Amino acid sequence: MRTRIFVTAVMCMIASTVYAGGLNSEEQNFTRAFEVFRSKYQLAMPNLDPALVAGSQAWSARMRTSGRFSHGAGYENIYMGQASGTAAFRAWEKSKAHRALLLSPSVTSFGIGQSGGYWTFRAKTKARETVTKPVVPACAPAVPACAPVSRSVYDLFAD
């Protein structure tokens, strides 16, 4: 029990310390790519949430130190590969399920975190149980047409 409390306290301290310095340059590169991507579809950029950033950074560090690539909780995308923010973004952009979260108009705030080649993107949405599939405006770049549909969070990762 003491060990669990100690580990939890250390993780909380790491999360708050990591965000205190802001985003690193690769996390900033990711954020810029995310903003450009959403603007192509005339979607507002969600707010950068310090708590989600800290949680994302801590989860990425945890995956890196443990060597375990796994999801945490809630609406999130994870990536293991290159340390480049642009590479992580491009990988999620090409995946139908990950792309749905990046383009969801339901996303109100987000956090991004990187540790080596491990990445975590976390989002808060307007609705807790569903993420709305993005509606692509007529003037948006050519993508497969899709009707607005409400999807379960579990469907988001079934690619």
C-alpha cells in the first residue's frame, strides 16, 4: 500500500514538473500540425489544457520507462515510433480511428506529451460517452464522404 501511494505521488509530481516547462519543441511541432489540419476542415482549435498535457507527458514517460505500449483512459491516441511530432501526427492522420478523434468537433480541449518515441494525445469532449464523427464541409480538401454519426469511444480504436 505504501509503495502504491509513493508511486502515485511521484507520478503526480512528475506530471506537474513536466508541464511547468511547457511543451518541448516536438510537442509544439505536433500542435502546429494539429492546428493546420483542423483549419483545413474549418474546425476550431481546441484549447491546450495543462492538466491533459501533464497527464499525456506522464503517460508517455511511463510507457517509455516500462517498455509497455498501452492505452490509459478516456479519449486518447498513443504512438510509438519516431521522436518527431510531425511523424506522430502523420501516423494518426492516416489511421481512420485516430483521425476521427483529431477531427471531432466534440473535442473542446487537448493535451500532448512525448517521451522519446512514445506519444500520447488526450482530449476532453462535450459529451463523455460519444465522439461525433467529423462532418466534412463541401469546401474541405477531398476526403471520403461521411455522414455525421455518433460513435462509441470503443469504436474509435477498432481500425
